[in-house]
Amino acid sequence: MSQKHVIIVGCGFAGMGCARKLVDHQNVHITLIDKNNYHDFKPLLYQVATSALSTEEVASTFRCRFAGKANIDIKMAEVTAIDPNKRLVTTREGQSYKGDFLVLAAGCVVNFFDTIGAEQYAFPLYNLHDAERLRSRIISVFEDADRDPKLIEQGALNFVIVGAGPTGTEVTGSLADMFNEAFPKEFNDLVVKSARIYLIDGGPAVLGEFSKDSQSYAAKMLQERGVQLELGILVKEVANDHVVLSDGRKILTRTIIWAGGLKANPLAASSGLLRGHGGRINVLPDLTVENYPGVYILGDIANILSPDGKFFPQLGSVAQQTGYWAAKNILAEIDEKPKTPFQYDDKGIMAMVGRNAAVVEIGRKRREIKGWFAFIAWLGVHAALLPTFRQKVVAFIEWSWDYFGKTKVLQVLDYTDAARIKWDETKK
């Protein structure tokens, strides 16, 4: 049997999952296209931003992951156009790739909800570059305030996090631990005590997808760490030196972390395929698109109906499982067997709130675990999900050093473009 050509656009959890399941089948040839040459483990990006893990612990190159596999070609390029009728994609450089199957797993981009100034001045936390830039900004403002404490009056040590979902909550808790545990050993005590963290969300609670008990626990743990919760409040404007809230208040700050939401990759809009909720592409139960044979849409760019009539959430676990399922259906098509509807194995949800504090809700019935045991469970699960043995080992070493030593050894100020602030510049 001749090889069938599968084009995979995007290699996050969904694209990687699909490629890994297909690459061991010699009747398939894969062309994997991504604008980066690496896969980043997004659930741990906030730990890069807060100096708990290094870049190498959350990113691995595609070529390393698929070393020795002759039936996969890896192209570092940005796909700018797709033709679902021909299963053809075109890159920014003008190269085109056509396959027997097209798998679109291009993910999401940050959604600033048209908030004035947010795209220009806020720090999103969606990819490795975002995490590295944010880490440098956090370190820089402390270095600046330590050199000149008068800068504290200009909001140097005010940190505003927009969005109290899992990403916003986790980065908030990690920042609070950083300021309470590590920095007092490293910076002037007066400087560290001046740091303020504001967690802002338009909803009534942190971790809105979790149970009421988990929400209350997370809020309590954050407040005990000195975090000021601003719930039921929106950020209306972001400037280079402040944010304006929906109740008219202004917070001086030079570090606005945007965890306020995501939207479908622009490829969804330009694809010509029918879109629905969130601008994502509507798919059939088997993850294909109606009237477009051989086209699969996976992960965060897809609208996938769950058995309860709602859409599956934009979670890494959902994306990864869609990748596995699409690979299974592609192989079924090649063997001229029927495809099967996607079935999600819901293992639950979890979020780290800080040192010795996490919330875990296991399985469809959402059995709850909170506190230290949830903290250990979170560490174990995320270490297990890291793709390489080296990353698992080094992550445990870094976490142990951070836990027992209460220090941050990864505070390298390398992204100077993001870190540098002209404190005397004209305020906009």
C-alpha cells in the first residue's frame, strides 16, 4: 500500500498527539508545520515566568522528539492560508503543501477583548516567549526599585493580573510565594514589603470552572498570601504606567499580566469553514468538517460538542485526546474502516494556588482534594506529563530546590527589551 500524506498544521497538544500516534505507521507520511521548532508545555509556562523552572524544562524540539523517524518531515514555517477543498496549505514564505489528509491544530491566540492599550502594554502568558519576557520584567522592576526606592511610588512593585481562571490564579500564587519566600533573602526588606499583587476578574469568583468549595479555598489561600482580589471588576484601559478599572479606580503599575482569555487562531476566520462559538470551527463528532472529506480540526481551534450539549473546554487534556482520536480515525479511513465519534476521558481539573496549596477535582464526578495532598498530586501529574525523562527529573530537582531552599536560582535578566523601563518618560 502506498503511503498517505498527512499535513499537520500546529504542534501544540493536539498536533503533537496526532503526530505521535501516526508516526509509527509506515503507511503514513507526515508533514508537520509549526512557526516554532519546539513544543512548549503550556501548563508550566507561568513557572518559567516566576523563575521556578527554566526554558529547557518546558520546551523540547520537534526534531528531537521525532529523531530517527523517516516518515515525518518537520517544517518551521507559519501557515497563512489553507484551502480545505484541496487540503492545501500555504506558508508566509510562499511554499505550499498538499496532502491526502489535512489536520488543522493551530490553537488559539490571546484575546484582549478590545481593551484599550492591552495588546500594547500587557504581558500575555500563552507561549514560551511570553513567559521569558514576563520573567525579565518581574526581575527588572525589583532591581530598579532596589536601586531607587522612590520608584515604588510610581507603581514599580504593583503587579496586576487580569483573569482569575487557572492561568491567572496559578501565576498569582506563584508570584506571591516568590515575594514572600524567596525575595526577602535577596532584596532589601523595605522593597519586598512594598510589593502589591492585584488579581482582577469580571466574574464573582476565582477558578470559575471549579466547585464553590475549591473557589473559596483558592481565594482564602491567595488572600493569606497578601493578594488583593478584585472580583466583579473589569479592566477598562491599560497604559504604560497604570490600569483603569470599571469602577473608575486607577492602579499604578508597570507589570500587567493578561490571563483574560483566548480566541481562535486567525486561520479559522480565513479558512472559509463554518465557525461558531468563540470563532472556532464547527466539527462533526468524528472531528472532521462537514462536506470536506479528509479535513480534521483539533484542539483549541475546534468547536466540539460534548454529550451534554455544551462545547468541550479549551484544555490541554481535551486537545491532546483529540489528537489521538483524529490519528485513530485517519488510520481507520486508510484501512477503509468506519470512523468513530470522539469520546473524551475526563480525568478532572486541577490548579496550583501556591506553596502547599492546590485544588484537584478528579473525574467526571469531581471528587475534591485541597491543600498539601492536592499540591503533591499536582506536582506528580505535571511531572508525568512532561514529554522527556530529562525534563521530568530536572523539574523535580528544581521544584525541590525551590521548596526546601526557598530561593529562585533562575532569575536571569535576559529579555532586556521587555525589562527596560524609562521611568522618567512622558506618561501616556
